[in-house]
Amino acid sequence: MSFALTDMKKNTITIMSLFFLYLLACSRALSTKIGVNFGRLGNNLPSASKSIELLQTMKAGRVKLYDADHEILRLLSATKLEVTIMVTNEEITGIAGSQDISDRWVYEHILNHYPDTMIRTVLVGNEVLSYTTTDQDRQIMQDLVPAMVRIRASLKTVGINNIKIGTPLAMDIMESTFPPSSGRFKPEIVDEIVPLLDFINGTNSFFFIDIYPYFSWAEDPLCISLDYALLEGGPMYTDPGTGLTYTNLLDQMLDSVFFAMAKYGYSDVMIAIAETGWPHDGDLTQHGANRENAAVYNRNVIRKMTAVPPKGTPARPGVIIPTYIFSLYDENEKLGPESERHWGLLNPDGSPVYKVDLSGKAYKT
């Protein structure tokens, strides 16, 4: 090992130690309750009221919607579920261009339900930085942070200061994820990422990421151990840049995002997982998409994220990472390969695809 590399490791550890205390202090105010993504792209799904009953039976602590449906928000007012709602991509440009439109959105979708419904987060858009093909896509990208600023101003005007504002991004925003210390964002979206990080940092919110070890493993099953992807152990990996040792692919991917943020001076921004999961069925060529693997992955994620004290990641030990499992149901109207319609924890009739305890208590060791 060269002196320069040793020095780099020492400097990295020193920098980390400075913000660990800050992150741990922030974590004390967070909950380790697991959330579930409640998508509704299916023509055979249970009613909203039945779905909310099922979420409670499953011991979910949070639920994330892909819109701000009034019926569901009204029904959630009778529960203790923490709720995340979403501004759709199509609404972003209008909100970004008008405080009045933003105010009306907040009045209609939040004030009509809050505080009886425990709305805790507003996500503006969904994977906005992944869509760059059309002029409209690029306009929405440019309008993302201005829309978030508008929503925050609307909330402050009515005296609401405890609702976080964020936006979920896909892992395709990353140019490099391996080794984790080389993590960096794609250069073509830096003009959008930096203002976003500045907003998140300034409002003490989260960098929400949709993160799927399944896809990384499926792209390279010969080089990535299935056990490593499933959080089952397997060969460990040591990052040569930091000396940090990784025992699973999820931690490796999360830390690559952390190091990418740190490269722009945002080393203390907290991460939340907006989506993660494993498909339980797929095409004949999708060998890893089966019930056994899905059950193992989701149980291990729940065990990890509900651990007390929290485990964090090698680069952020002891830090709580709010996590939402994808998804509540199989959604038969989703497009793409067969696996896209088989991420659900529940069948369309409400029966479990496999046993899962979202409280994590069943998986404590």
C-alpha cells in the first residue's frame, strides 16, 4: 500500500467521523418502521379500504402513494400509518411556474387531510432525472427544484414545518457505483443534482433513491454472488479507496450514492430508500426472479433496516435509513418484462405471496 493511499484512507475516516455524530443525532428523531409502496396499476386489486386494512395487518409503519388520492388519504386518517404522497411528473411544471398553483395543490391535497392523516413527506415527481428524451422531459427536469421550493413555501405559509420534501431518483443517475468510493453522478445531470442536494441539505430532508440489487445482479450474475445480492453474506468486498468492507450489494450501492454526494460537498445529506424489492416471478430467462429469493431479500432488508441499534452502512454505521418495500401488490397493468408485474408482497386477492412481517420482529436474531 502506498503512502498516498494510506493518507487518503486516513483523511476519509477523519471526514466521516465529523459527520457521524450529526447523522446519529438526526437518526434519533427517525423511526425504523418499514414502509410499503402502494401502487395501483392493476385492474384486479382490492378496494382502498381493504388495502389499508391489509397494510395494518402486515404491521407496516409507513405507506407511500404515487399520487395524493383523496379517498386513500381520508381512509388513512383512521390509522397511525405515516404517509408519503407524490406530486406527479405532469404537475411539476405548473407548480414551478406559479405559487398560486402550488398553494392550491397544498390546500387540496394536504390541508384537506392533515393532521388527521399523518402526512410526513411530499415527493415531487418520480425518477424525473431518468427521463431526458423529449423537450417536455427536459423542462420537467429544470422545473423539479423550483417546484420543490414552491411546495415548501406553500407549507410554510400555512404554518406546516414538519413535512419533508424530496424526490425519488433511480440508480441510473449514477455514472459509477463500483467501487463505492468511486461513486459519481452522470455529468449530464449535475446541473440538476447540485441544486437538488442544496435544497435537501438546507431543509434537512432526504435524498430518496430507488435501489434494486436484483437488477445489478441480473446484469452480471457471474461476477456478483446471488447471496451477496440477497444480503445472505457470501464473498466480502473491500473498497481499495477506503478500506471499508462490504458484506452485501445493497450497502455497496447505497455507499456509492453517499460518496457521489460527498464529491460535491454534501457529505451529511441523509439517504432514504424510496423503493427496493425483489420480483417473485418473471420470464423463463429471469432465473433469479422467484418467491424464495424475493422472500429472502425482503426479510433481510427488513431485518437490517429495523435493527436496534441501527446498522447503517460501512460508510454510515449506526444511521437509520427510512425504507419502503416495493410493492404492496402485483400490478398487472405495468409494462415491460414479466417480472415487472410480480413485485408484490400480496396477491390481488389480498393473500400473501410469501410470509413477511414488516415489523421485523419475526426476523430478529
